[in-house]
Amino acid sequence: MYDHHDSSDRLASYADVLAGELPGTWTSCHIPADAKDDLTELADRIWDLDLVADTLAGHPLQEAALLSRPDGAQLVLVNRHDERGGFLIAAVAPRALPDKAYRAVPEPNGIALVDNPFLSAEHVVGDLLARYDTALAQVRTNALGGLQPSQADRVVLTWQPDGSVATAPVDHRAGEILLGHGFVQDPQDGIYRLNGDDTQAQARALREIGPELEAIGIGTGLQHSVGRTAPTATPAPAPPVPAGHRTPAARGR
């Protein structure tokens, strides 16, 4: 006979192990069936137009496990309702970003996972997480008009009209380096900003992050706004804005 409690325990336990196997710091939280408002809000933010969306169309979200990273990235783990068993995992769209930020950004569609969370972690890292980090950086930069998106191997810094510098790194390791040099991450849009109140401190931070990022294989570029000049040597030009394909389901539901 089907045991709801066994199913919930299995989902929560799997999520705990999976979170511990992903790179960086991830935590997991089980959302039970009686948390209807939380499940409704979460379902609306699931960033998928493929496997997970099809599953939810026939089996509305009854419970879930939410995996969260300190920089605001979130993944949702749900039960798979077919003979194959296992779980499905999908990206979660950030809160409070305008719909226009998602235009031309392809959905980082979810994937199916086997019962082994250790093997599944490798699949998540090599597939979903890589696509999610790229899409996440794109929508965050789109939310701040004129800010070029960073790429996995390049952090693009953009001067803002108020003298601050803003960026949305793809790699969480780059985010940790930025935070260590005075950047502050906005909890709403996820953009990292370094204010220009102290121009000498700002210039020093920009000089120091370059070698640290380079040490982990990430280049840097500095994009100039009209009327602004860099406090340090002119960096390499920024990369072109990647083209996307579709509007995410999470914004249309």
C-alpha cells in the first residue's frame, strides 16, 4: 500500500544527500503537502517547459524539496510519477525580476534522476546546473538594462551611472571572490555591486579580483558607461550578449 510518510521521508533524505554532493554550499528544505501556499508559489517559479512541466500538468505539486545556494540559486526536487520511479529536478526562477528579463533566455529545463543521489549529483552538475547558472546570469543582467551578461569563464563588470560597478557572475566561485572584495549581492535581482563612494578602495578591489579570478580560470572585462573611465588599465573587451530562444514557463504560468 502507498505510504505518504515513507514517500516524504525518501524525498527529503534524497534531497539532503544530493545537496551535500553539489559544488559550493547547498541546503535542502522539505515542503510538505499541507504547505499549500508555498507549493503554489514554488510551482509558479519552476523554470521548465519540458519534462517537469509535462509531469506537473498531470500531477500538480503535492510536496517538494527545495535546494538553495547562498547566492540565491534554487533547485526543486519532486517525485516522478511513472513506472521508472526516481525523481525529477528543475531550476527555480528568481523572485521579483520583471518579465522582460526572461525574454530571449532559454529555459534551463529539468532532468530525471535515478535513485542514487551520488550518481545524480554528477548528472546535475554536468547538465542542469551548468545551464541554470548561465540562464540565471543572463536574466539577472537583463534585469539591469545595459549590463552585459558574464559567461562561465569570464566576469563582465559594468560601470553604472552612480559610479558603482555591477556584474552577475555565472560561477559561484567568482561570486565568493567578489564578496570578499567589497561587492554586495542584491537579494532581489542577484546582481553584485561595488559602490564608488571610495574610489581608491574601488580601484584597489578591481585590481585585486583579476588575479584571483584568473587563478580559477576566469577572465575579466570592464564595460564603460558614457562619461566614465576605468580607474585601472583598460581590460579586454566584453563578450557579445548570447542569444536565447524562448520565454520561460515560470513567467507565463
